[in-house]
Amino acid sequence: MLRAGGLVAFGTETVYGLGADACNGDAVARLYAAKGRPSFNPLICHFADAQTAFRYVVPTALAKRLAEAFWPGPLTLVLPRAPNCPVSQLAGAGLPTLAVRVPAHAVAHQLLAAFGGPVAAPSANRSGRISPTSAAHVLADLEGRIDAVLDSGPCAVGVESTVLDLSCPIPILLRPGGVSVEALETITGRLAQAPTPGTAPAAPGMLASHYAPALPVRLNARAVGTDEALLAFGPVPAGAGLVFQLSERQDLAEAAARLFEGLHWLDAQAHAQGLKAIAVAPVPATGLGLAMNDRLSRAAAPRG
Ligand code: AMP
Ligand code: MG
């Protein structure tokens, strides 16, 4: 099911995750839709072992030591994406970094080993609801919206993984979780905490420093200026030159899967061609369109 782009919930030692093939943008779009997330938070990629995980990111020496000490286990490491990393831009919310983890749960391990690649898996609950720690919790919340739940028994840890950002000069604790800070500090030394733990960098999609195109972004554009590139959603207005089509047939899942890729691509191309702005066609604020508009309005917000 995962290989076919399906959504499969599975137990880990922390909570039940809702898994999708992280390299399949459409599957990841459906994952956000099933959760009803109003914004695109970056997702954690799950792997069977450290060796596989470290093919998708650039591990530091500290990352390797932490993996040795705490993997498999409830520790997530944020690291720069490897060159040509095939994980979809949507799974990483357009960030240059990727969060990776190797869960310590026999069933999860078997699933991930059989799959062989990264499985993006946020908690298997609808947005705003409580994280599930049994297959019954998952079904109560998501039945009919997902393809399967792998009943892996109750979750031993029951709280989310600790998230540690190793992509900056000093490691930063983004979210306290299953591995205690004290345990981490035996290897990292004293850790810097995110300004407001659990709120600020823990949701990088909320940050002003989160990826925004270099060029100004103009929303709800029904016409395109001669000095503008266009992020299109369906019909392309006359006079448009440089265009990235999110979805010809105005399919929100297809558009969501291509959103970050489109912004990156247009930013680079428009800059190279001397254009001055990116015009964005109207996207309906329903279903995945809500999260797309959230992201787009951040990209268009005045720069600090
Ligand atoms: P959940 O959706 O409950 O699995 O939580 C995932 C956590 O990992 C959230 O706190 C995310 O903000 C964090 N996260 C995932 N990817 C990244 C990243 N590239 N940079 C920083 N934090 C991340
Ligand atoms: Mg959650």
C-alpha cells in the first residue's frame, strides 16, 4: 500500500504514525488532507536503520554519535538534505533540512525495512486532536480517510520523539520528548533550547525565517504583468511568460504536492530572467487549499 501511494498508520514506541511514501508528493498531499492540517508542517521521515537514514541527509559527527547512542529510539534529528535527496518538497515543507528518525518498535522496524525508503509519518490523528497510542484510537479518528492501520499493540513511550536541530552551528532542542534532555546532554553538552519550547522553531512553518522566495509574491492574481512570473492553478491568463503550473485540472492534491517545488523553481528562473515578482493565481481556500493559502500568505508577507 505504501508503494502504491497509500496511507498506512502504524505503531511506534512513541505514538501511532500515519505513514506515506515520503518521495511521493501526491501521497504526502493526501496525508495532509487526511489529517485536515490547516498548514504544511514539515514531516519526520522514518527509517529502518541509521545507515539508510543517513543516505537522505548530511550527517555531522555529532549526529552519528547520537544515532549510535539513541537509535533505534524516540529521537528525531534535523539535518541538511543530502544533494539530490528524493524526498518530496512537500514532506519537508520546502525547507533545506529534513527531520529523520529510526523508531524502536519491532513492527515499525519490519514495515520500514520491507519498504526500504523514507516513510513520512506525523501522528495518526486529525489535526488538533489527541495523538493516538492504539490502533483503536487511530480508527476512531481516521476510519474512511486512510487505507489501513497496522495494529502494532499499545505504544510503550506514548509521547512524541525529542526533536534536535543539528543543522545550525549549535544544536537546538526544538521539542522535548521521549529521550530526556539530560540523556542527550551526556553526548551534546549543554543544549540551547528553542526560544519558546514547542512553539517557535518547533513549527518552522510558522517562522518568518521559513523559506520565502527572494522575489516579492503577489496573491490572487487574475492577470500577469510583463515583469512577473506566474504560479498558475488551471487556466493561464494571456500575456504570461514564465509559468509554473500547479495543476492544469485544478486538483488541490496535485497542486499541493507541487507547491514548494514551484516556488523554488520560479524564484530561481524569474531571478535569472530579470523578472521582478511572482504572481500567484487564486487557489480556493478549501481542503488542501487552506494549507496552500496559509503557506502562500506567509511567502507574500512583508519581509522583516
Ligand atoms: P509530528 O508532526 O507530530 O510528527 O511533529 C513533527 C515535528 O518535527 C514538528 O515539531 C516539526 O516542526 C518538526 N520538524 C520536522 N521537520 C523539521 C525540519 N526540517 N526542521 C525543523 N523541525 C522539523
Ligand atoms: Mg501530532
